[in-house]
Amino acid sequence: MSLSTILRGRGKRREYWLGFVVLLALLVVARLLPHPVVRLLVNLSGLVFWMVLAVRRLRDIGWPAWLSLAPIALMALAVLLAVLPLVTDAWVTLTVSVLLMISGWVWAVFVIAIGLWKPKRRPAGEDKAEVFA
């Protein structure tokens, strides 16, 4: 099976949840690795795996594929705010902490929602979906 076929396909609920369990196992293994560069590479491969998994599932439920970036963008914003040299004020620290917590909850709700959402019926004669339709 080629990469093109994988990216153009649709992901059913069972495939999504099994893939998600594999992703969680991959992230647990990454936490146990002693070398930071190897850990980073495993985490980045997990991110790519998440993107493929989410895009296929989003396509199956009829949502736009770019929504798979939404939780990642929110977490990136939270991390960016956490590492920027802002005023060392208690309110800033609290705001960043709350934003990180909210982004984690948004990601969790997103993962569960696309996993439980019913698939969209395919129009007659449709055999392949567009990559970013």
C-alpha cells in the first residue's frame, strides 16, 4: 500500500481507536527512552502518525482534514507562551498554566469526538476522497 493510498483513504472507527492505542503506546515508549534526540524523533513520528490517523478519520465523518491541526496549534500556542520570556508575574504564570490545561482538554474532547462521530455516507460512485477536500 502506497503513502498516497493511505493519505487519500478514509478511516473507520475501529481503525482510528486501534491506531490511537498504538499511538499512546508509542508515546509511552518515547517517555522511557534515555536519549533526548531519540525521544524527540519518536515524538515527531507520533505526531505524523496522529496527522494521518486524524485526517483519515475526519474524511470519513465528512469534516475538513485541516481540523487535525487545530489541537496541535492550540498546544503550540500554549507552549510558545510558556517559553517566551514574559514578565515573571503570577498572573502570567497562571494564564499559561490554564491555557495548557485547556489545550489538553480540547485535544481530549477532539480525539473522543472524531472517534465517536458517525461516518458520513459516501455518494454513489465515489471511490476515493480528495487529499485535502
